[in-house]
Amino acid sequence: MAPAPVLLHVRAPDRFRREAEIVRGAAMAGDVVGLTLIHGSSKHKIEISAEREGCEPTLQDMAAVIAQVTGVPQQLQKLIFKGKSLKEMEQPLSVLGVKNGCKIMMIGKKNSPEEEAELKKLKDLEKSIEHLSHKLEEINAELTGIQNGFLARDLRSAALSKLEKKGKSISEQYMRFLEQIDAMSFPDDFTDCRHRRKGLVKNIQTHLAQCDIIEAHIAQELEKLQSKNFALAD
């Protein structure tokens, strides 16, 4: 009697690859990577998970966890893996070859109490600048509404003049913040303070440029209204 035939089920190669990629992606999404962090004479067991749901943990995620564990700010961390410095903060750990059980070395030190006191001043300034930027956004939104005709024509002139006054006030406050930051003096080893101050100055300069643009648009709208009023008078 002849043996029963053996049935072979062969997947199409393209389909097989697609399914493998889906399975691999599902396994990677939301992974938690357990590492050993070596910092000086200390060793820490840390777990890195992705900040965004469904994504792989990145070097940025790892640096954030290390900052919490060691107290060393991210910008002062030098992360070393297998003798190489890790710098590509947006890269997934898997791409960098970092996986469960790996050892990471970190070089860096905490801020001194004196620098922490200066950092607090800068952080308070950051909050004030952020609050001011929200006011600038409100002015821009009101201006856009006027430009789109959402306000009666006879009310536009007064509204634009009010916005112009608010814009100049905000611009003056930004300038005062710049003067305040410029008056701050930090020692060379206050790296975190210097880094944060540089970011604040750049942020304020960006907002001042926005103020100039908004003021120019308000002036244009006021000029249009005046021209129309003269035309109607004639």
C-alpha cells in the first residue's frame, strides 16, 4: 500500500516577510529595556520605557530616566556604550544596539547647591516668559479675527489700537527679561545655567520677532481703515 502523501504548506515569501515585520514591530512597541548604569563607583539597575505609547524607548527616554536616578541633568550627561559615546537622542535604543542586560556608563556630575539656586531663578523666568507668550498668541488670534472680518468695521479701529498698545507692552516686558538675563553672571563650571540662559535668550528673541510682525500687521490694518475712511469722506 502506497504511503499517504505529505502535504506541504508554503507561504509566499513577501507575505511571510510582512507578517514577520508585524510581529517584530508588535514585540518592540511598548518594550521596557532593563539596563545597568555605571556612574563612577555606583551601579544602578534602571528600566527604560518609551514616553510615547506604542513606540520603542529612545536614547532621550534613557537620558531622562538617568537624570531622575542620578540627579545629573541630561545636558551634562556623557553616555558611553561599548566604548562609544551615544549622542543621537531621537534614535531607538534597539538601533543603537542597546538591549536588555546591557551596561551603560555615564560621566557627569550633579549641579552644586549654588548652581541649583541660580537655576531656580532661570526656571522662574521661563515660566514668566511662557505666560507672556500666551498673551502674545491671544493678541495674534484677535488680530486674525479682525483681518478675517469677524468684527464690525466701526469697531475695528478701537480694537486695533488696543491690540497695538498690548503688543508694545509685551515687547517692552520681553526687553526687560533680556536685561534681567544679561545681568546674570555665572562661573564657567555652571554649565547647566549657561545652557538654560542661552535657550531663554533665543526664545525671547524669537518672541520679539513675532511682536514686530504683529505690530507691522496692526499698523497695516489701521492704515487700510484710515484710507477707507478718507475715501468715504471724499
